[in-house]
Amino acid sequence: MVKSTSKDAQDLFRSLHSAYSATPTNLKVIDLYVVFAVFTALIQVAYMALVGSFPFNSFLSGVLSCIGTAVLAVCLRIQVNKENKEFKDLAPERAFADFVLCNLVLHLVIINFLG
Amino acid sequence: MMARGLLRFLASLLALAICNAASVSQPISDSHRSAAVDVFLPLDGSFKSLEEAYEALKTLDVLGIDKKSDLSLSTCENVVKVLGSSSSALKDLFYALSVNGILKCKTGEIVPKDIVSKLQAGAKDAKLLLDFYYSVRGLVLAKEQFSGTDVSLGDAEAIFRSIKALSQNDGRWRYSSNNPESSTFAAGVAFETLAGVISLAPSEIDQSLIQTLKTGIVKLFDSIQKYDDGTFYFDGSEGPISTTASVIRGLTSFAASESTGLNLPGDKIVGLAKFLLGVGIPGDAKDFFNQVDALACLEDNRFSVPLILSLPSTVISLTKKEPLKVKVSTVLGSKAPALSVKLADALSSKGSSVISNQELKFDADSATYFLDSFPKNFDVGKYTFVFEILLDESANEKAYITEAQTKVPIAATGAISIENAEIAVLDSDVGSVESQKKLDLSKDGAVSLSANHLQKLRLSFQLTTPVGVVFKPHQAFLKLKHESQVEHIFLVKTSGKKSELVLDFLGLVEKLHYLSGKYEIQLTIGDASMENSLLNNIGHIELDLPERPEKASLPPLQPTDPYSRYGPKAEISHIFRVPEKLPAKQLSLVFLGLIVLPFIGFLIGLTRLGVNIKSFPSSVGAATSALLFHGGIGAVLLLYVLFWIKLDLFTTLKALSMLGVFLLFVGHSTLSQLASASNKLKSA
């Protein structure tokens, strides 16, 4: 059973991997960006856990900037994905423009809160 | 001149007040004379005006002070100049003649007839009271000084009537017929002027006119004011001294000029004299002149000459056994006529009469009356002596007047005997004496006692007056002084037969601040009537007190140096908020490096995915807008960095709004071009 479990896991992983390779490049870029943002947030949380949350506003600001930009990237991915029927009429450039604008506003707030 | 003199007055006034704290008047004395020298002799050797010169010279003359010769010369020069000039005013002529009367200058070159005719014309044409005064009094002075000249007043009765027209019903006089303002001062001036008119033309003035003036004088005396101690004065806008002096001058010259005699109430005359003497040494030259001039008028007048009773010393010392001296003199200090002084009553502070009807003996050499025998029961303390003066009427030419009774506060002092002085330490419960020492309070002692907090300290002594009565002193203090200079003072109470103080240490432990150790004992007994007041160190007491509990107050800190309170105070150590603990610098730098790693990972991933910028537009227009788009985003991010470092929100927002608008246009163009390009690709 163990062997079949591990084989199943391996099979699962391989199928996921192959399915993922089929996704278009631009979506992969967005995914990579999200992963980068989340990792940055995790490192910040680990730092705070280590040294204490003294300038708490700075911590929040840093973490929220990463999470916020990740969320906006996810929204972009949804809107840009051609397989998504809901956003068929929306031009991807328009979605990208929204992404840029929202990021700029988010970062203004973040910088103000950073202190 | 005034500032230098003022300090002297204050000093002599103080001296006068200290030795004359009662309501006893003192006649003019040498302190007056020395003060007058300071006030009136000008520093630069000449007087500022003839009026000032007259006031100064008259005062110095009355007080018998010698005038300096160079001062007389310079003043005489001024006098001769004024008298010789034809354009001098009436006032200047009057004062020049007054000064001449005192200094007796050499006026050989002056033609008296010119002066006299000027004054006569002035008297005839005068309308104001002061003009009448200067011209009429000037003529009187001219008559005295220039004996050969004929000085007549012209129509004396008309002048008399026009002056009299200025009188009022209430006894006051007006300065002119136009001005309704009236004053008592003007009344004095008017009487002097009228006296001058009468003396220049005695036969021309009707007696009935003079009689109406006398009723005016009675009305004037109705407006007299008085103080409770029996002094009388006239008040007005010129001040009490000037007004009183003016009235006295007027009345004395009026009484001197007419023959029927003037009857003035004697007690008021004495009251006026006492008022003037009560001023002491006046503060300014005008008051000084008025005081001395008025006293000089009172000294020798036609109605009644006041006599003043004064005492050089108001303290009787029972140990020295000196007699009590009393002087009777005129206001200027001259000899009084034959009279006798009687001590009608000597009232003690309780009100009982100790001496009555004792006649004082007279010592002709010093012209003083004295009382040298006191009854056996005359004890120390405060008394009020009541003196009466009996005049020997038959021998006198002048009418003298004195106060009915003169009340003088007298203090009697003596040696108080201190007996049975002892200090003891008692056991509080039983009251038995643990140790007892006799004290000799005539000198310091060195008694040594010891006590603990359960015991009591008792100090007792008996004070007796020379007569044998128990004496209660004004001050009886016991002071305990610790080695650390902390002091405590206790009052010794006198009751019945003796004076006693009991200190119960059990109750005093807290007051003594729980300080055990050696205490010096000091006793003070004092009183105004006690000639042998004492402040003695009696000895030491070793006190054993319990330990200080936590809550007890600490003894007050004694300053080591009395000026140390002006030195710097203790430094204040401020307590600041403890800053938050920041992590070690190296740790922070390590994590800074760690943060960068995901970014590097992102970049590596991008290259692995094979991202490219192939679809970057090649045409110029599109390329520029694309470049500007990326540049704009970069600029906004740079703005954010600057905002974090140093900018504030408002400048950032301003810049951001401008960049945002720019970015909007540029982005729109770029992205629409991209969109159209991909559409073309799709359709193609």
C-alpha cells in the first residue's frame, strides 16, 4: 500500500506538472510573481517572529504590501485567462492597466503606513 | 539740599518719636535748630527767591541761629536791587522789605519815597486780597525801616471797608470779590492786613467796624478741628500747618494792633500750640517756616501765652532712685513765669491711684520741677501720671494759659528678685524626684541631667517685685538645643505663687523628632519693667528617646551655611521612557539579504520561462509612448521612495496627481496600441 501511495503521489505530481506546462506563458509569469510575493511575506513573518513586533506598523505594511500585490496579481490572472468565460469581453490590456493602477494606489498607502 | 536734609529729619523724627512715644509735647529744642540749618541754608550760597529768603531768615532768626555773612551779603544785594528798581511788583517789594527787616541791609542809596508811593498806589488800586496784603504790610515795614519818611495810607477807612467786603458769614474770607472760593488761610491773611491798616491809621477806623471783626473771629473758631489728645488746628486746601499758621499770624497781629483786647478761648490756644509742636520736625521748608513763625507769634502775644509741660525722661528706675524731672516752658523753650506743678494723680495700669496731690519741688538752677519721693508701695509697671499747673497770677504782666491736666504715661522699672530656682527630673508615674538641682540664675550654670522618655523635666522659680508682689514676666522661655542644632522652645507659665514648666517627654517624643543625645538648656526671662532680664545657659540634659519609627517626620535639616539656600539646588534626574529593544544590527542585515532572495528567484524563473520583449513596438510613436509609460511607472515608484525618505504626504500627492494624469494618457495610448496590434494579429 505504501508503495502504491507513493506511486500515486508521484503520478499525481507528474500529471499536475504536465497539465501545468500547458498553461500559457503569461499566466505562468503571473503565477511566478504571486509565488515571489508570498515568499517575501513569509520571510517577513519569520523575521518578526524572531525579533518581536516592535515597529508593528512597519511589519503590517510590509506583509500587507506582499499579500496585496499577490491578490491583485491573482485578479489579473483571472481576468487575463482566456479559458475564463466570464471575462471574455474584457481586453487583457485593460486588466493590466487596472492591475498597475491598483498596485500604485496600494503602494502609496503602504509607503505612508511604513513610517 | 532737600534730599540730604530729609534723611536727617527722618532720623531725628525717629529719635523724637522713640523718646516721646506718649502724647507729651516737647518745646522747640536743639534738634530743631540743627535741622533748620540743614533745611534753610542753601548749598550754593544764595536763595532762589526773596520769598524763600524771607522764610529761611525769619526761621533762623526765631531759632537764634547765626546766618552766614556771605549769604547775608548776596541776599542784601538782591534786596537793594529790588527796592531800587522802579518796575518791581508789590509782592517782591513786600518780601524785599521783610528780608531787609531781618538783615538790616545798607540801603543808603535807595529813595524811600519812591517805594512808599508805589505801595500807597498799590493799596489804593488793589482789588485782590493778596494785593492789599502786600501793599499794606509793605507800608508797615517801610514805616519801621525808614523812620524819616511819612507813610500814610490815604483813605484808610475805604481800604478797610473794601478788605472787609471780602469776608463771609461762616468766618472764612474770599481772595477776590469775583471768585467765590473762600478759605480759612485767606482769613488769616485778611486779619494781618487789617491789623496793618489799623496800625497805620489808628484814629481813622471806627470801633464798630473792629467789633464786627471780632464776631468774625468767633465764627472762625467755630470751624476749628481737633484730635482726641486735645490738639486743635485749622484745616484748609493749603494744608493744616499753613492754614493754622496763617490764622495765628493774623490773630496775633490783630490783637497787637488794637487796644481793647481780644478774648480767645484759652484751651484752644493751648491746643493750637500743642498741634504745632506735635508736628515734630517738619519735612519741608514751607511747613518748617510756618511752624516756627506761628510758634514765635504764640510765644509773645496779647491774648494768652501758652505754656508747655514736658518731661525729659518718662522712665522711673526704682534701683537708681533718681527723681522724676518735669519742665515747664513756653513753646520756643523760654523760661516760664512763677508757677507750681502738682502731681494730681498717679494711676496704675489697673486704674488704682497710687500717688495723689503731691506737689513737685522746684530747682531754680536747672529750672525744673522734680518728684523725688515715691511711696513704699510704688511697684514696677506702667502708670499714667496726671500733672496740673497752678499759675502765680499776681506776678504776671502777660496772660498765660496751660492745659487743665496733662496726662503722661510713665514706666517704672526695677530689679526683680528670682528665688527658689530649681530644675528637676521626675519619674512620671509616681511623681517622685529622681534628681534635683538648685539654680543660680545670676550667671550661666553647668547643670548636668539625664532623662529618658518616661520621665519629666520640671523647671520652677519665683519672681518677686521690689514691693513683694509676685511678678509675671512678659517673656519666659526655655530652649532645648540638640547637638545637631535642632531647637525647641517652651513657654514657662506663671500662676499664683510661682512660675513653672513641666516637660513630659512621653508626649514630646514626636515633637523632638526622636532625637536622643545631649541637649543644651537655655532660659530667657524678660520684661519691659525688669532691669535684670536674663538669658542664661543653665546646663545640659542627656535625653534617651526611643528609635524613630518609619512614618515619623525627620528633623528639619539645619543649613550648615545660612547662605546655602542661595546655592545650586539638587540635580533632578529625569526618567525617560525606556526605548524599545531593537534587534541586533547583523540579524537585520541578514534578513535584508534573505528578502532579496525571492526577488532573485523571480528573475531566474522569468528567464527560465523565456520571457521576452519581442512585442515591444518598433514604430517611433508607439515606442516613445511605451517608453514613457514604463518611465512613468518608474517615476511613481521613485516618488514613493522619496516619500518614505523625506517627503510628506501632501507634496507626494501633488506630484502623484500630476504623474498620474501623465501616466493615464501615456498608458492609454500604449495599451490601446498593444490591443489593436493583438487584434490585428488575431484577425490576420
